[in-house]
Amino acid sequence: MRSRGRARKKPGKHGRRNGDKSLLCSLPTMDRITRIARETFAPDRARFAFESLLECLDAGDVEICSDSFLRNLGSLLIVSPPMLDTLRLHPEYLQWLNGRVRRFSPDPEAPPPAEEKSCYDEQWKAWNTGTEADVFKRLRAFKRREYLLLSFLDVSGMLSFRETVRRLSLLAQWVVQTALDCCRQKLVEEESARSGSIAEEGFAVIAMGKLGGMELNYSSDIDLVFCRRNPVSDKEVHFFSRLGERLVRTLSKVGREGFLYRTDMRLRPHGSNGPLVPTIDSLMNYYESWSEPWERQALIKARFIAGCGEVGNRFRNFVQAFTLSRQLEEAALEDVKRVKHIAEREYAVDSGIHLKQGPGGIRDIEFYVQFSQLTIGWRHPEVRLQNTLDTIEALARMKVLLQGEESVLSLAYIFLRTVEHRLQLQVLTPQAILPQTGEEIELIAKGLGFGVRSDSPGKAFLEILDRYRSRVRDILERVYLAPGYLRLREREEELAQLLSDRMPRERVRELLSHYGFKDIDKGWQNIRLLGLGPEGRLLPPADRRAFLEFAFPMLEVLAETVDPDQALHNLEDFATATGNRISFLRTLASRRPHLSRLTKLLALSNRCRQILSRHPEYFDGLARGYHLHEGRTESEMFEELMDRVGQSPRGVKREDVLRRYRKREMVRIAYRDLAGLADSLEISRELGDLATACLKAAVDWTRLPQIDPSDPRPERLRLVALGKLGSRQLHYASDLDLIFLYDPVSGGGPETRARYQRYQEERVEQFLELFAGVTPEGTAYEIDLRLRPEGASGMLVRSWESFLEYAGQYMQPWERMALVRSRMLDESQEARKRWDAFLEAVVYEYGWSEEACDSVRHLKRRIEREKSRETKNNLDFKYGQGGIADLEFLIQFLQIRHGGRHKNLRVPGAKEALLALCENGILKTEEKETLLGALEFERLVENRYQLMEEWTSRELSRESPLLVRLAGSLGYRGDAAAVRKSFISDWDETARQVRALVEKYFY
């Protein structure tokens, strides 16, 4: 910028101007400067500052300044090196400053002139010349020049504290309005060129905090909230959003002259996650429905400062009608106290004095004043003010303050804010912590006038400071110690801080790592989602307070799970799905054992998490403890399933009822499993009974298609269960091995029997579709028919007569052994007896020759070669040596070898068979115990692994992280390496013992 006085010459080397004799060589000038510097409170600093400044000035610049002006300038340059930099960068400002100071009112307490804003407008009109592209550079320079004037008047004592902060606030308000006008004009031109004309009015800026209260300091962030008129078109919404973004960028952008203002938008609805420019209706709705008490407190200082007057006036009227118009509940007042207490801990400093956030500091005074407004403002409009000092006076008039408290609070506030101004002027950045070195304290004290009557200005200053802070804190304690105030325990305070995005990241990491979280960012996000609600659905304050009651039991329980990260993620997902988060959280908080079991389930099983998220109503049964300790029988589940189908609304398909029922019961059984309420064999039995109940229901629902009336009456379809279902040893991902039979047709010729066979096949296909068909609820079970006669190429269903014929002529030894684990799924005793008689003849009285036994051994070796995926680095739980297949083959082989002589061996269950083998002396007691232990351990591993995986799987790398999670679900504890080592050691030893017995008795 060029001076509007005489022309300047360009500075030469070291800043001195060519053609002029340096002022440093002018002895009269230097003598005068030295004399004036001695009259300041820091002569050496003042002399150094003057000498630095004189390097950039022309001859005569100093001569026209009075001694009084230079003395006050020296004090300013001591206090504020940034103001020295301003004058060195713009030497022409010295004459401008001298002229403004001479014209300034001699009475600093005189009422502010009404035309002050228009005065800024006039100065800006003269200042704002040049190309439009440089408008914001000129605006930053204009603001910097005005800061030079205000700081001079402040430090010299020509402005009172009240007038200083008022003028700083007016300047900021004018800058925001001017920047907004410039941004809007530029954006209108861009949008008009691109998409035609647009309504540019309707955007309003609301000031909060110190700017709202007209008490801004030199380095305050300005807290703003934007809003806009209700949208008329999408184009208008886009325009106002871009306008808000551009205004924030403009105010915060750093240039040669610094920046205009740091802009904090976090007080807007939903904080940093909320829309930058909400509509005025949504803004008011947020405060009425979702805002926390502290946000209502913040509205006390809300003030419209720029933009559309119509929108701004609507917001002003709303604030007047909402903020202090009704009495706050006790819980809301307690929440306001709690937020203040958390802030004290958040900003606590290990050493030094925090003038703003520390005990007895600026925030204590502001909090006490605003809290008093919240408690009595609803019935006393006189205290509904925005400025802190004005409110203190109003509270005193209302007799809210005790005798002497008005002067203590007012004087302390002015003193603390003045010291804060001195700290900020040193570097023009937010400074609130008092320096600790004696030299710096002495300098601040002398600058405030303590050197006149004291031999130790720093000591006198600190004594006054401590006295003010102590008395302020005593006054505040009357609020803190009021009835009903609940001081948070340290850990609860930290948790409350976790909900804030201001908590230092290192402390977040330290806190969450303590509870076993590995993905800190994701864990923090999920905790905030639980406590604050998802974006756009912020929980009400009462609900968030309930979270604090729930959170630490939750974190402690999560730390005990196999995967705290996964457990928390799934818990948050489930809480969201419940639709009533607060009810869900309170239920969990009140029942620690239930919380522990649920988090274990969610930590291990994504399958169960998906079911619960889709059907959160299943949670009620778990919460009430239905059928958790005693388990359920097949008949109980069958009867309930049939009742549910009978009571389902019209239009709900039976297959969907069946699928939902199966999922609900599977979650209940998994809950029992992980809670340790049943052993692995009982869990397998209950899973088998659930599948049986579903199968029996499906048989009842399937009907033969319309048949020839002359054909015989159809009989019930018979189901034979084999494999894990037959032995009632299912895991969570088991498919169902079945054989379908029907009773022979009495009468009729070959054509009738063929037609009847087709009818039954259609019925089985209907059955399979009912079970395995995909619906919105997924599938029920996978049905495996490969164990039927002739395998995959055989008929879907056979008559009993045909089945007997196949068994007598074609059944292989391995098929006979597979029938050891079979049972008839039928209520008819006659059908069950017929099947038992069949097993006796076909399996146990078969006469197992060595040739037949060798064929079974050959099949087993083939399975080991072709199906086992066990390697040096991989575990195969089923087909690996000593795994589940080895165990099952061994038990069944011993049953077929000795079942002809010992009828108590003719049982499908492995545990019952082992007991009978020992009882008959076939196995030694220690061998029976070894195999029983292996059966329970390997079934448990299989169950937990299938619960953890979303698909049927049987192999796992020894280095996989999943192995550590699996072992953790089995009760192994310690670091990952120790858990991995212990589990693998136990599995290998168990498998070795099983394999040794397989080699002894099978091979």
C-alpha cells in the first residue's frame, strides 16, 4: 500500500532509505529517544525497539510526535513485538497512529459513538482501492492497522477494559460482515455465470462466546454459527453451503498481514459432524429437541452479527423465547456442572497458572455468572444479558450475589482479562498460561503498573492474582457444593472426555489400550457412537448421561472378551438396531453377567451379531434369561415352533417363521455356550434337537400333490437322520444328513407304485425347497442326501421295501458303519422299532469279516489322503491326524466289531458308546477317559470355530489371528504368542493320544 501523504523512498540495505541520513546518526533524536525509553517500565527493551523502528523511518517522522505519544508507544513496543513488526512493515502507520491518537476522546469512559460502524465503513471506502482480486489482502491489512490503534490505546490506559473489548468486538463484527459481503458478491457472479440468477439474501451469521458477548480479546477464536432461510430450491441450498465454506476459508486464510480471525464452527448443531449451514427451522428444532444443557448455556451469548436481518431476527427471537424462558430441571443443571468439571481436568496444567481454565480463572467467573442466569433467568428478565460484567451488575441488583461478591467478581474478571491481553499481545496467539520465569513475571507486573509502589513487582502481582483467584473459587464452590451436585470419579471424567473430540489423541490411545483395544480410531468412534448417537440422530442429554453409568462396566467386560475391538463394533451395531438405545444400555448396565455374556457372543460371532441386528427383539428373551440355564428339549421346541406358525399373521410364510425361529434358538444356544452354562456335548445335543424340531415341523407342512382318488391313501413321510444329526452332535454350521423313506403301497400294480413314487419325490422336493430355499430370512439348513442309497445318483426317496432290498443286496460295509450314527425321526414307536430292528440286522449282525473291516480301513486311508488339509503350518480339526474324523471312525469301528455281542453298544451317541465300550472291557478306563476328554475338547473347538466363522470351515493356519481368537473363546489367556502356543500344544497332545488309540484299535 502507498502512503497517502508525501511519497516514500524505497529502503536500501538493512532497511535504511537511500538519500536520507540515518536517524541513528541524529544525536538530538537519539538523545530524546534514550530519555523517553528511560521513562518506560523496561528502558533497555524500549531503547532496542525504538532503534529497530528508527531504521525504517524517514527524517522528521519522530520529530512530529510528542513525548507523551512516544512514551506510550515505547510501552506498547515492550509489551507487543508484533506491533513493532507492524510498524516496521508499514512505517507510514506511525503518522496515521499519531493523528488518530490526537483526535481520540480524552474521556475513555465516554459513551461509544453511534456512528462507529459507519466510521469503519468510511475508512474502508478510502482504504479499499486497487484491483478486486486483492480485496481480502487489503482487509487483513486494515484489520492489522486497527489492532495497532486499539492496542496503543489499551496499553496507554486511554481505553478502559470495557471499551477495549467492545471495540475489538465491533471490529470483528464489521470484518465478518465485510468479508461476507465480498464472498457473496464474488460467489453470485460465479453462480450467475454458471447457472443463472440466484437469490443471494437469506444467509445469517450468529456470534457465540466472547464475540456474542461483546468482550472479544486480541487472539480469540470467533465462535460462529451459520444458518439460512428455508430452502426454495436445491440450487439455493448449494449456494448458501458454498458461501459458508468460503467465508470460513476467507476469515482463516493466512497471508502476509496474518489472518483475519481463527473461526471455530464446532458450536453448531451436531458439532463438527453437523451441516455447516443448516436452515433456521432445523437450527431451532435442534435446540428445542436435541441440544444438551451446556448448548443452551452457550446460547446465552448468541447474537446475530451479519447477513440477512430477517433470518437473524428470527433466531434472536427464538433465543429470547427459549434460552432463559423456563426453569431447567435439576438433572440439566447438574449436567452443566459436570461439563465444567470435565473442562477443568481437560485443561489442567502440571505447572504454572492457567488464567482462563484454571481454578479461580476467567472460566470460573463466566460459568458462575451463566449458571446463575440459568437458575433465575426464567423468572427475572433483568439478568438475560450477554456481557459478563453487565450481568454481574444485574445479578447484584437482584440480590443473587452476596455482599462484596459483585466487586470481587468484576475486579477479578477485569484483572484476569487484562493480564490475558498482555500475554496475547506478546505473540498475538491464544495465550492463557502465565510464564514461570521471574524475569517474564516481573515484566508483566511492571507493564501493569506494579513497579511504582513495590520493590518486588512480580511478587506483588502474584499476591494480587492469587487473592483474586482464591476468592473467585470460593464463590464458585457455592455452586459446586450445592445439594445434588455429583462429582465424577476420575475414570468417569475421563470417559466423559472420550465423548469429546478435544481429548488428546495420545490420552485416547493410552486409555483404550488399557482395555485391550488395538484399533484405537475405530474403538473411539464406536464409543462416541454409543454415547452420542450416529450422525444426524444425536441422543438427548439424559440418554448420554445414562451412557456414563453404563460405559465403564462395558469397557471392563469388553476387556475380558477374545476381541474387544470386534465386540465393541458389534455391540454398537446391535445397539443401533434396537431402536431404543437408552433402554438397551440401561438393561445392560443393570445386569453385569448378561452384559458379559452378550459381549462375548458379539466378540466371537459375526453370525449371531447379524441375526441380533436384524431381529433385536431376540434380545428380550436373552435379557430375561429364558431357557438359558436348563436348556430345551426337542419336544418343547417343536411345540413352540408349531404354535408360532399357528399364531403368525396372515401372509407370513411358514418357511420364514421356521427360519426366524431357528436363528433365535441358535443365538440362545450360542449365548449358553459362551456363558459356560452347558458343556460342549450338551450344546451339540441341543443344536441337534433344534434341527430335529424344525425337520418334524417341515414334514407336517409338506403335502402330496393332488393324486388319483383311486390311489391308496398316502402315509407319513419318514426321515432318517445320520452323521452329526443322527448322533445329536451338531455344530453351528452343520448340514443335515438325511434319508427319506415312505411306507410301501398296499395294492395296485407297477403303474400305481411308479406314480406313487413320483408323488413322494415331488413331496421331498417341496420339503427341500422349504428348508434350503432362499427367502428374505436366508436359508434354514443345508440338506445333504449323499448318504442315501446309491449316493447322489440315487432316488430322493425310497419305499421301505426298496430300501430293505438295497440294504440286502448292495449296501457297502462303510454304508453299514455310517448307519451306526442313525436314528428314525418319527413320533411313531412302530417306525422307530422297525428302524432299530433294521440296524440290528444290517449293522450289528452283519458278521464283520476282516475283508469288510479292511474295506472300511481302506476308505479311511483314502479320506486321510484326499480330504485332510493338515500340514506343518495348518491345523485340520476334522480330517487331521487325531482329529474329529479319527475319533468318530474309531468309536464306530469298535461299535460294529463288538456290537453283535454287546447290545448296549448299539447307540448313536459317541459319549454313550464310549461308556459302554469301557463297561464291556473293550477299552481300558484310562483310554475311555482319554477319548471322552478328547471328544469334549474337540467338539468344543469345532463348535466355537463354526460359531466364529460365517461358513463351514475345518482348517486353520497355526499363524492365523483367528486361532488366537478361537483359543481366547476357549478360556486361554495371556498375550497372543502365549495363547497360540498353549492352544496348539493342547490340541497336538490331544490329537496325538487319539491317533495312538486309532493305530492300536482301528489299523
